[in-house]
Amino acid sequence: MDEQHLLHDLMKAVAEEKAEFTTRPYFPGMEKFAAFAYVAERFGYRYMGHVPGTASMNNPYYLFQRTPDARERANSILAGQNGAYHGGSLPGMRPGRGLHPTPEAQAEVDLLYSRMMVDASDRFGPRVLKSVIGIPFVMAIALAFPGYTMKRVLIAFVIWLALLVFYITGRAVGRRRREKHMKRLAGAGVEWPPNKDGNPYLLPGRDG
């Protein structure tokens, strides 16, 4: 199960008191991964976005950094929720439901989801654009084998133009989606990407 591998990575980091750990989700969509990030932050590992150098991957790795009070957080959870490491209740999650947030935790999970959506919008735009720009060169090579004709070149141009229109449309939708999530984060006093101190929370008293 994907949830098990994510929780295994987290609990291994907690047990070894690692300064940071990296992982990535295998299931489609980011809602459950946002719920996992919520659990990780309760144990003292803050979501920090993509691991440098992996943002261009289809499924990049994500970085979680240990907070100064991580030991106290973990000890508090273990003392109050016996078995949280091995199938017991996870902080902020519905008992027996895995990574399904409680109503009380949903707002924080939504903020983590928004941060992930902002990361995704920054990642896909340049990567897809490179692919769209490179398509004419691939088509030129492919057309060289059967030979160039006006009809073949026109068909190739129409296909590329359609892909370009899809890209432009997708970018417009992506910008609106990004603005929506940025507005949600700003309303909660969250700066994303994180500020120079690595702390995404700007409001007094917010510690993730």
C-alpha cells in the first residue's frame, strides 16, 4: 500500500531523528499526500516542496525537514496514541481510515494541498513548454524518412499547432488555479515558496 510506504519513510526518519527525509507518492492525485504531509508535520517534519533537481521528473521527490521541537512532538503523539506507528490512530486522521483527515484537520490539510498545487504549477509549465518546442524537430526527423511533401508538412504543422493551443489553454487554466491556491495561502498567512528562513508561516504563533 502506498500509505504504508509513506508512513514507513516518516517513522524511520522519526526513529533515527534524521535532519530531513525525502519521499514521493505513488497514487494519483495529491489529496492523500497532503494528508500525509499533515501527519509528518505533527511528528515534526515540515513539508518543504520538491527535492532540488527532481522537479522536472514526472513524479518528483519531496523534501521534509525536521523542526527543532520534533522530539517533543513525536513523544507527545506516542504517549497519547499508543500504536500510532503500526496501524493505530494517526494525528488528525479518522481512526481506521488511514490518510483521511478529520473535519478539525481538514483546513490545515487544504493549506498543504494548496502548497503542493503551487509547486506543481511551477513544475509543469517549463517542462511541457520544452516538449512542445521540441516537437517540430522530432517531426522534421520523422518526415525525412518518407520524404517531405506539402501535405505531410501541413499535417505535421496542424498537429503541432493543436498541441500549442492545448498548451496555451492549459497554462491559462493553470494560472487561474495557481492564483486560487495562492489566495488561499495568503489568506491564512502562509508564504509559499518558504521565506529565507525556511519557515512558510508568517503569522505569529504559526509553527506548521
